[in-house]
Amino acid sequence: MHIEDHVGREGPILLSPRARGLCSMANRTSAIALAIAFLPGTALAQDGAPADGQSGTSDGQLEEIIVTAQHRSQRLQDVPVAVTSLSAASLDQQGVTSTSDLSQAVPGLVFTSQLSAANAYIRGVGSQLFGPVSESPVAVYVDDVYIANPQGSVFSLAGTKQIDVLNGPQGTLFGRNATGGVIQIQTLDPTRDLKVDLSATYGNYDFVGLSGYVSGGLSDNVSTSLAVLYEDQGKGYGRNLFNGDDVNQQARNNISLRNRWMIELPTNTVIRLSADYARLGNNNAYQRPQGSVSPLPGAAPPIGYPGEYNTNIGAPDFTRLQTGGVSMKVDQDIGSLVLTSITAYRKLRNRNSLDQDQTSVAALDLTWETKFHSFSQEVRLQNSANGPFNWILGGYYYNAVGAFVDLKANGGTLIDYDQQRSESLAAFGQATLEIFPNANVTGGIRYTTDKQTFGFPTFALSASQKSNKVTYRVALDYKFTPDVMGYVSYNTGFKSGGFNLLAPGNAFRPEELDAFEAGLKTELFDRTVRLNFGGFLYRYRDQQVSIPSIGGDIIVNAAGARIKGFEASIDIVPSDRLKISGGLSLMEGHYTNYPGFQSYDTNGNPVGPARNLKGNDTVQTPDFVGNISALYTIPTEVGEFAASVGVQHNSGFAAAPDNRLQQPSYTLVNSSLSWQSKDETFRVKMWARNLFDDTYYILQSPNGVPIGDTQIQAPPRTFGITLSFHH
């Protein structure tokens, strides 16, 4: 990698660790926000027929799950990749209604969150790096469009066609390389027949959700749809003891719109056009944990733990963003080939405020804005029919600019404007060959060239860096019987480097991950039981991590890690009325190198000298996670009654690299009771989440004086009722 450095003598401008945390969350508000905020409604497309990604089957048997993990429609059981596929019905059954709930259905997935950001870790691989251009190791795609900006919102997942979570590095087929995995979100195509879905939700804490989805054909070959979603949480989970204001309101007059068009031409051409817009906001607030006491003189009491969900701050914590984009996907049949083009443009701007010192004193009161826009173009050519030899070739171009605007501390400007431009070009190919009956070998390769350019005009600072990477995949699968397939694979991936915009002059290189995986996919007992399981071993190199330092954090390629684990999932249909799903994840991860880490006590005082954390547990890597859910339906003359329950247990994990802060074990129980009219037009659903009000955290973070430890508690018990209409 070649680095051109023109950084001035003033040196890097550093912010406190929480400044990074705050941007980390507030700014991670769009990766999934763009993806999810525009999905129709809180209860749409959950009634009636199976999701589009699943084909119907005879009563008492499992539905066939179709995934596009290799950019072609394949049975889940035929794909030599660890994939968890979730239809809208599956999400409903397991009580998953938002991005942060996804871990309840995908045991290897852990979410942390700040200021409504949802930071994903898959198999212990993720990142808390912040900034408008800090790409996540877990890449998010909506209808094949890469959501590059790390800002992500926790929004309703209902109304989606399908969500597929791909575990492990994806260094071949997907637009941007990812070390942790991929979350694929597919929305519903417009229908030719008129379809209307409406829903209204009311819950405790004065939560109101309204959604509408209308789809229909304008002619024989043109159809369109419009989705509208409004959410507002009128009362916070807690309050600011300093001024009495509500805090931890996860939705504040949020609205999102999505319009899709599908045009089918007689030339074997299908064009899909999409446009979306969202205005999102929340006031999730930091608090000091028990045992932490602020050292700042003059702070209004309490200067320690303010009580469940409360805070005690002089400046508000909030984030507010506007985001949207347009995309065009064209699929063109050319004889036995399919040519696909995906063009997308996205834009985001957000405004944030954070009382980083967590007191009434104006010691570290921060405000800032970020801007981001990106353009991407992908082209793929592949054979259309699944046969003994399947192949795909493609190219991908990506260009993005992200910037901090008017970053202030206590009213004084720290950064008026600095930015990073990212440009990437990649070529890729993958082929699968049947080498003898029931045995296939898959090989894929990708070449990527990345360039990042940094600029800080006020101080005439500039720098650039460039990297070229080759990643690849090799897999072998064998069908022992039509319903039992085993596979082994070796995959490599990398995540792009970049610049720390909060510390001008601080550059970091790409990180790399190699993964070995083996698994078995089975359908048993006349397709009433689906049991998939596998193991993996990771070697993580040049991991991008934060090294605490006086005045702020530096991002460096300091860490290496080894992570290994075992995963299993099961779906059972004991009868026409009962469906059971479950999964588990066993993991162990430790750092093989992590030099220069400075530990702090709960009040932010340094503990000993900086040291190497070799041997410590990797963060967000629980030893055990298990989930199980059940849905039981009772058809009657007056309609169908249904009861569902979902249980997830997490054994806990290290929340920081020095392992001092630990997320305790917790168990979540979600449940619902519903009635649906016989003609499937009306539905009434009573629901509860975190039924037994267990305590856990969506953020725990250590910091130096005067911040100390900080945390955000996950939502308490919530409950409500949803009324739905479907035509």
C-alpha cells in the first residue's frame, strides 16, 4: 500500500473516546436505516401466503426456502454457505420486529447500539469504528444495493420479502468486501393485482405506529407500489433528572417512504426502479453505571448512576437524520445468459448532540453534523439455468464522500469541515462444477483496488492511500442423499482502510480474515425436520481497533484474533398447526495481539501502563447463545387463532477488549396472541417483548476522565396491540 501524507505540523486533532462512540452510533444510523426504515408497515405481508422467498408445500411439511446467497435462486439446502433465511412470517413467529432484534433469530449475530445505531457483529466480527465513511465489517444490502454509510436505524422489519444473514467473510460475489458477513434485505416487488395492507399499532410508552402499503398494475407490463411508515414513542423509557425531559425515546415522529416500479418489456427485460426517503430521530441517552462517580466539580446530583433508563445531563442527547436514494436494477435475458445492471445513488445528512461528560456541567458537550453521498454501479453476467456448470462474472464501481461538518465542543469549533473520498473498482468471478455425481467444487476470485483521499481545507491537510487486494473462495459439497448435503470451504475477505476524520492524519489499513468452515444440511422425516449445523475457524489479521490515548482514540491495525465456533439451527413441523424453530451458537475468541491498550477504572482513571491484551476474550463473542420459538394455530368457524412464543438466552460477553466490562447473561421472552378473520382480511394481535423485563445493555463502554464508564440499557418490557387490514 502506498500512502501519500501531507499532514501539517499541527498534528492530529483528537477527541475523547466517547466522541468516537457518539459518532459511532449516531452515524451508524443509515446502513440499516436506508435498508429498513423504508420497509412497509409494522404488520404488513405477515398474513396469508408464505413469503416470496419461500415456496408453498403440502400441509405438515416444511416450506421450501429459496435464497440468493450466490446471486442466483437456489434452495437453502443446496448452498454451501452458512445462511440464516428469515421470511416475514418467521420474523413474526420469533417476535423480531426491528434490526436490533435480529439476534434473537440468528444466534451468531450480536447487536450493539448507541443513539439508534445498530452495530452488527457476526461470529464475533464487527466494529465500533465511527464516522460517515467507516464501513462496517458486516455489509448490508437492500435489493442488491450496498448501504455504505455506517449510520443505521433500528426500525420495523415487517413487510420485507426476506432477510438472509450470511455468516463469514464475503470476498467474492458481493459489491464491497466484508470480513464479518452480509445481511441481505429484499423488499417486495410490486404486484399486478391490487394489494392493500394497512396497520395501526399502539403500545406502552405511548408508542404509535401507522403503516400503509399499496401495490398494483398500471398496465400489463407496468406495476408500482408505495409504502409509508410512521412511528413515534411519546414517552421515554426514562427521564433526564436535570430538567425532567423524557429520554430514551427510540422513535420521534419518524416517517419513511418507499416507491418501487417494475417494468416488464417484451424483449425479456425486467426493470426495477426504487426511490426512498426517511426522516428519523431518537434521544437515546448515555448514563453512568452503578459504581461510577463523576469527578467534575459543580455537577448536580446524582453524579453517579441515575437509575434505570435515566440520565442526568445538561445538554440533550439526540440524533436526527434525513436519508434517501434512488436505484435501478435491469435484468436482461440474452439466450441462455442473464445480464444484470444495478445503479444506485444514496445521500444522507444528520445532526447530533451528545453530553459526553454525562453531567450537568458543560465539560464535553458536543454537537456536529455529517454529510454523505455515494454512487455505485454493478454489472453481472451469468448462465441462467442451474446445471452441472454454473458461473458468474462481474464488475463493481463505488464512489463515496463523507464529511464531518461543524463539530463543536462546548460551543467552540474543533473541526469545521473535513472529509474522505473513497473510490473502489473490483472485478470478480465464481464457478461451480459438478466433478462427479452429487459432488460439486466451487471456486471464486475477486480483485479489488481501493483508494481513500483525506482533506482538511482549513489547515491545508491532505493525505491519500491506496490498496490492492485479491480475495478468493474454494468450496466442496457432496449430497449423501437428496436430503443430506455436506460441505467444506475456505474463504478470505477484507475490509477497506481509511482515515479517522476525528483525528486528522490518523490513517488505517485494510483488515483481513481467513475462514475455514464445514457443515451439514439435512431435511429429515419426510421433510418435517430441517437440521443444519457446522463449525468454523477464523484467523483475523490487521484488525482495525481503537487505541485509547490522551485526548482521544487512534485507529490502528493493532489486533489479531482467533475465533472458532459451532452453530446449529432446526425447524420442525410436528403437525399442520404447530411450527417450532430454534438455533444455537457456541463460540470462543481471543486476541493473538492487541498492543498499546490503556485500561481505565469505572471513573476513567488509568489502570497501570498500556499493555498488550494478547489472550483476552474478543468483544461481542458470547460463549453460548440459544433461541427457540413456537407457533400454534387453531382454525375455527370464526377465524384462525394463533399463539407464539420466542425465547433467547445469551450467556454474556466481554464488552471491551480489556474484559473489565462484561455484559451479564440474559434471557428474553417474546410472545403474542392473534386472531385472523376467515377470509384473511382482518387481524388483531396482542404482543409483548422482553416479557419478564430482563436487564441487558445495547452499549457498555470504558473511557478516560472525566467520562468514565458509560452505558445504554436495552428496552424494558414493552407490549401493545396491532390491528391489520389486508386486501
